[in-house]
Amino acid sequence: MICKNCNAEISETANYCPYCGFRTTPKLEEAETKKQQNLPSAKIPGKISLLIGFLSVIISLIPINKTLIVSGIILGLLVLIFTVIESIKHKHKLSTITIIVAAIGLASNISWLLFITYVL
């Protein structure tokens, strides 16, 4: 490997140039930041999934009847499955947040369904 600062020949595993002290590899934090910045923006299906995930959460906030809660469970489950499949194929910036939102909506709706069924 060649040092970018002094053009000296250095070891491939060197973190710093032994001749001029120039850092040859970026810090781990810089590499992680670049990796996060390189994620593509979500396309339309990813954005729609996030909106449907939020709809599932909103439904869980207004548990009127079992039908509405079951529809929230179905929406949350569909979004969760779709987003996991899509994030395996194409990782994008909204993948993680969409999975979290869908899981929250799903768990909240299931807990409301159990509460209405067994407690009320």
C-alpha cells in the first residue's frame, strides 16, 4: 500500500505511515457514519409501509371494537412481514423504523384484543 501523504511503501495492515505518521485507515466511527450515509432513501413502497405501520399504531390507540383491533393486527403483521422481506432485499433508511413501528402497532393491538376478550 502507498501512503497518500508521503507516497512511501507501507504495510497493508498499517494504521499509520511509519515515515510521516499519516493515518492510513479511517476511524471506525467515520466508517460507520459513511455506511449510514450511503443507505439509499426509501422508495414509495417503503414510505407506504411506514404510513400503514403508523396507522396500525393509531388504531391501537382507539380500540372501539374487536373488528377494528383485528384489522390493526392484520395491518401491523402485513407491514412487518413486507418490511422484513424488503429490508433483506434492499436496505434503506426507513427499514429499521418501519419494523419498529409495525411491531409496536402489532403488539399494542394484540394486547388490546386480549384485554377486551378476557377482561371486559
